[in-house]
Amino acid sequence: MNTPQPLLEMKRGDVVEATHYGSIAVVSADGRILHNYGDPYTVAFLRSSAKLFQALPFVEQGGVEHYGYDQSELALSCASHETAQIHLNAVAALQKKIGITESQLQCGPHLPSDAKKLREVIQQGIIPTPNFNNCSGKHTSMLAFAKMRGLPLENYLSLDHPIQQDIMSTLSEMCNIDVKDIHTGVDGCSAPNFAMPLFNAALGMARICDPAELSDARAAACGKITAAMFTHPEMISNHGEFDAELMKTGKDRIITKRGAEGFQIIGVMPGVIDERGAGIVIKVTDGDKSPMDENLEKHARVRPPVALETLRQLGALDETQMQALAEFGPEKTLKNYAGIITGQMYPVFKLS
């Protein structure tokens, strides 16, 4: 198979009403393709799944020690947080520690994804500010990186800014892809973003989880990032959100980071599915939009059940862990607003 293939079907009655297509790559830290489905060389933007790589050079060059980051603050730097109050408090405290102001962030504001905070914003007529952006932790640490090095702050998002060049070269090295072969674009938060084959992105994630062949400084930085994500998954997204709940249930064995338009990256520590660490990348071709329910909560339709089915097939989650995550899939009974069962949703792929 060298094209995206069916990942998930939705059936109403006895008719398949919707089919979502995509591709999966599972790669070891030594570059072996362990499993795949569809086209593991599909080129796709990492979107927010790139945040671990974007934080890596800052950590590697001593940013955590320079400012005295704690683990929750490092996790926030890799986060697509949902703007719960815990996230707003944490990013404001981090900016004070660094010595920058919210007004210096160039990510722009948007409404919260956290339902409680969204109700508060609507009811109280609060105008969101840049800290409400789910990438505000990343932008705060980018500014910290520039400030630490005595570099200009006003153009920190320019692709030719030294910190963005460091990010690009680090990404190239981690994912074993030449810089000239990395496609670039502008992310939703205005920062540079990167597209590459799924294989290369999965390889980079595998090396974050298993940095044995990296330099001592980079291996230590990878360890700090994974430890922060294991310890504070709620800062990566939010309590109850799929990424956070998968990391809680994975118990120091699995890290994960969602990205927009149906991208999901997962890292598995050594000894879980292979003697080496492994990276898993899933790309849903149609983008996997997230509808909002009557409780103002958003739910990605495809990525969570496909991720769970992938991990189940790989033996990375046991039955007890799968049951703990059953609200996310991999199979779900679908109901309408009156609570009447209308159909089923289920994965339809088998990894090679």
C-alpha cells in the first residue's frame, strides 16, 4: 500500500456512512520501520506535534537551569493547553520568572477549549489575550530562549532568527532529514511549522524516547522533556483530554502530543514494543475536525480511537489500560441528542 487507507468507519444502521482515511508509521530509534499502514512516507505538517522538537534546543542549551524551570513549566512549553485556569496561572508565572510580558507574544488570542473557562469568558464578556492561545507556553519559552542568548525579541518568529534556525537544525538532526527537504509553513499560532514524511517524524520521536545514540547534552535534554510530560500530563493538554489521559494511563511508558489537521505523534519507551524506543505517527487525511458537544467540550473523532487501536495492536497497552481509556475508543457506540443509539464507530486497519 502506498496511499492513505481506511482507518475508521462510522456505521448508521447497516450502512457505512463515513470512512476516514490515513497512514501510520511505527519506527524504532535505530531507524527500522517496525510496522506501517497506508503510506509511511506521506509528507505532512507536524503542527503542534512539533512542540517537543521546538523546545529541545532551548533545553539542550541550558534554558531550564538558566531560568529555574520546574517540570510543569517545561511541560507547558511543549503543550497545546486548553486554557484552563491552571494553564493561565502557570504561563503568567513563567513569564514573570523569565522577565517578559504577555504583550510580547505574537501568537494571537483565541477562545479557551476548557469548557469551564469558556463559559466564564462568555458569561463575563472576557476578551481573550495572547496567554489564552494554546501555544502560549511554547511562545513564552521561545522568547526566553532569545532573551537568554541576548537576541532580538521582536522578530523571534522569523524563520531566519537564530532560535528558529536552531530549531530547524535540531529537527533535521533528530529526524534524519536534510534541512532543505523539510517543508515550512506558518502555523496557526504564527510560528514556523514543518512538514516531512511520517517516517522521519516517527524516527525523531523514537530518539526522544531513546536518546542513547545522541550527545550527552541532547540525551539529557530529551530525558528532561519526557520526564516533564510524564509528571505533568495535565499541562500538555488538560485533565480529561486524550493526550493527558493516555500519558497518565501509560505510566511512564508512553508520551503523546496531538497536532492539528489529524496529526498525532506518540513515543514509546524502550522495552515496551521493541528493545529500542519507538515513535508512532498517525496522519488522518481529512484533518479530523473536533466537534463541540452540548457541554462545550470538543472531541476529536478519529485520532484517539486510531491511536488506541494502534497501541493495542502493538501490545503497548494491556486490557486494564484499554478499559481505563474506553471513553476514547477504539470502538464506540454512537447516540443522538435524545440518547438513542444510532450506530457504531470502529477501526478498520491492521498494521503490517
